[in-house]
Amino acid sequence: MPFHIYFRMGRYLDALAVNKAGVAADEAYIAEAAPEGIYPRAYYPHNVHSLMAAAQMAGDGKTAIAAAEKLARVVTNDAARAIPWVQPIHAAPYFAHAQFSAPETVWALRDPGSSLPYVQAMWHYARGVAHASRKDIQAAERAAAAIAGIAARADFSALTAGGIPAGEVLALARHVLLARIAQAGGALKSARTELERAVAIQDKLSYSEPPYWYYPVRQSLGAVLLLSGDLAGAEDAFRASLREAPHNGWALYGLTEVYKRRGDKHQARVAERRLAEVWASDRAGLDLSRL
């Protein structure tokens, strides 16, 4: 898949284009040949997932949500139970909705049920992020507690045996959500602590494409540091995010804001030009709370 090369190089618009073509080819083949087994149940969903991930990194919310909705239709609970590595694919639409959808849309998403605890935890995560965006702290905290409860009682041995770091991803989700909650309440020091914990977990995750976690958490850390007035720390975090995910538009936006606040007009223009080259949609909706 060309996607894998483009994604790793940070050529997200190219990854987006080749995956659109790949998904179209998959759908034509499936419609004509009606194959059974792993191709329609896993490989085709993997291509849709890859399309969604490329759109997320390129800031193309419309395409990301369309792919998320398609992915929710084509991945069945039975496939997720039978093939462990399908579960992260099954959970991935919740990340796209957390990133781009209105809270009301997120809250309307159906509970996937306790038979797939990994997937259900990511459903709670998306709901918690939506609640935090509306500053409903108590509801967001209930979502974080639900993730902790699943982590404590669920049996993830089948996923772990299949190479899926389920426990680590749940812990990462909880720390990111707790950071969103703290940030919503103005507790930037606590938000920083939670994000530093999340970064430490993310750094140890096994490599996967698309990644097990949908974005470099360092960009959120950079946003919190910037809001706290730590311009040097924010710059370091955004640059580290760009080393992890080259040409990451979210981090480039953060760098632009660092330079603007520092009064460095030249570096701000450079970062803005780079952002314009890699971003797929209108940048007007970007703000630090979304990083």
C-alpha cells in the first residue's frame, strides 16, 4: 500500500489520495467478485481506516467523518471478536468523531456494548471529550471513570496475544481525557501532568499504521504549555510532535501561534506557509483547544 510510505513520510494529502483510490478499487472488486473471509472482513476495512487516518492528519474533517461512518458499517462485531487486530479498526471511528464531530453527534453514537470492552472504552473516550468541550466536567469525569473501570475488569488477553497493547491504549485514553477535563476547568498544571503521562505511554506503544493512538499527544502538551505562557516548552513539544509525525498540520499551527506570541513574524510566516501546504481544509476552525 502506498499509504504506508506516504503516511510515515508525513505526506498526508498523498496518503489521502491513494487511499480514496484504493477504497474505490476494493469496493468495485467486492461488488463484482463477492469474496469471503479476511479480505472483505479485515483488509478492506483496513483501507477505509487508513483513509480516515490520513484525513485526520490532513485536517479533512468531512472525509474523516465519512470514512468513520463507512468503517462503522463495514466492520462487524463478529469480525472484531474473531480477528483481534480488527478491534482497533472497529474503535477508530470514535477518534474521528472526537476530533471533528459536534458533541450532539458524538452523544448519539450507539454504545458498542460490553462484549467488546476495548471498543466500548473508546466510545466512552469520545463522549468524555465531547462533554469536556462543553465544560460539563462531571459528565466527562464519569466517562474517564468508565474507562478506568473497563481497564480494571476486562480480559484483554486475546488482544494482547494478537499484539494489541489494549491496556496501554486505555490508560492513554484516560490520561488524555483527564487532561481535556483539567484544561476545560482552567487547571493547566494538572492538564500538563496528565499529558506528560500520556506522552510517556504513547512513546512505548508498538508501531502500527495507522497508529493505535490517532494523533501525537505532544501537540496537546504543546498547546497547554503555550496557554500556560511557556513558549520555549511549547516550541519544543510541537517540534517533537513534528519529528514523530512529519509535516503534521496540527503541530505546525501550534508553532505558528508560538511565533506570533513571541513576535517572530518571519518564523510565523514560514510555519504558516508549511501549514498551507499540508492542510486539506479551511484553517479558520483551528484553535489551541482542538490540538
